[in-house]
Amino acid sequence: MTTVEIIILAILQGLTEFLPISSSAHLILPSAVFGWQDQGQALDVALHVGTLLAVVLYYRKEVGSMAVAWFGTIGIGPEKNSKTSFDGKLAWWILFASIPLGLVGFLGKDFIEAHLRSAAVIAATTLIFGFLLGFADIKAKENVSLEKLNFKGVMIIGLVQALALIPGTSRSGITMTFGMMLGLSKENAARFSFLLSIPAIVMTGGYLTYKLITSAEAVDWQTLGLGSVLAFVSAYACIHYFLILLKKVGMMPFVIYRMVLGFGLLWFVLG
């Protein structure tokens, strides 16, 4: 791949990992539409490392508090008696909600890669889940705090997150959509979605790392470093400015973007 293509893909990964518009779709589209060379497993790993570092750094206080509280729930550390703290409960919620994604990814990855990575599929999922995002944005009651989101609600979000393995769905989009449908405010739905992304990116990055280690693909460390840094910077900026934009205008700009992209892809596929 050329340096320009790597820069574009890295920035795309960083921006779309956390926006409700599907990172997997935007990484597939350049090769499907423009005939770009596949970025390869090594660059995939580097981009996921960059976005993982961005979300962990941005939510470092929450992640640190949850880690300490989680160890406390299993009797380890200074807060080992604080078994009812919300941070500990939230950590468990995120772990349990990540199980469906891991199972579906493990069992269905080959089918998904073989049959669900086309422009036609991306067009359909972009439109369908874009419509759902718009519906949730309009109908959101925003009357349930994150603390009052029960285990059933958490697992519903975890189950629908597994749908994001289909390109075009958007992991952040589908989890925010159902978070709002369950009564969370837009800001809390985004916060929970971003925290839930941590184990999701770890699982994806781990799988890609395994594939890289077991393959004979050559590693260009300079290229990987460039991609990782750009993905980190764009992802960190994306989280920060998305949360600001969310308070002012809600999800509608992203719904409109998905509609334009989806119908544009339909035109491309059918034309």
C-alpha cells in the first residue's frame, strides 16, 4: 500500500471506530469501490492498538476505578470489602456483555468473512441500522441513569453488539441505539458504548495478532508505527469532539450520513 492509503485508512479507523457509522465498513469500502490493496493483518493490528490506547487513555480514570473495584469484588486489593460499589458492578457488566460478541465472532468469523463483506451487505446494514439510530434518537426518553441500567438491559446491549460483526452495522452505533431505547441519555449511552469497546477491541486485536503470528506476512514496523499513531490521535480527538457534538445536536448528523452513504452504495451496487 502507498503511504497516502495507509494515512487515510489509519485516520478512517480512528474516526469510525467510535462514531456510529461502522469502522469495518469504511475499511472495506476503499478496496471494494476503488480497488485498493487489502491493508493486511499487521496494519489491522496496529490500527486496533492505536484505537485501544485512545479509549483507555480518554477514560483512564473510569477504567482505573473499575479495575480497582473489580479486583475488590473478588477479594483482592485495597477495596476488597467494597463488593457493592457501582464501579465493580460496571466492570462485571462490561465483561459479561462482551461474551456474546466473543462467541459469535469465534463461531461465525469464517462465514462472515466469506459472505458478509460485500458492498451490497454494507449498503443494507448502513440503511437499516441508520434508521434504527434515528428512531432511538427521536424517541429516547433519557429517564434511566447508567447506575439503574439492570443486568437484563446490559445483556441486551451485549447481544446486539454481536450484530456489529456484520460490516456496516457499527458496534458503537448499535450499542448506543439500544442504550437509548432502554432509557439511557445520549451521553450515557455513548459512555457505556465506549467502555464496552475496550474488551471488543482487545478481542479483535488479539485474534488479528494470532493470525499475524501464524502467517508468513512480512512486518514493516515503520508503517505499523505510523498507522498506530494516526489511529490513536484521530480516535482520541473523535471521542472528545463526538461527545461535545452529541450534547448539541444528538445523533441526526450521523443518521443523515448513513442514509447518504447507504443509498450511494445502493446506486453503486445496482448501477
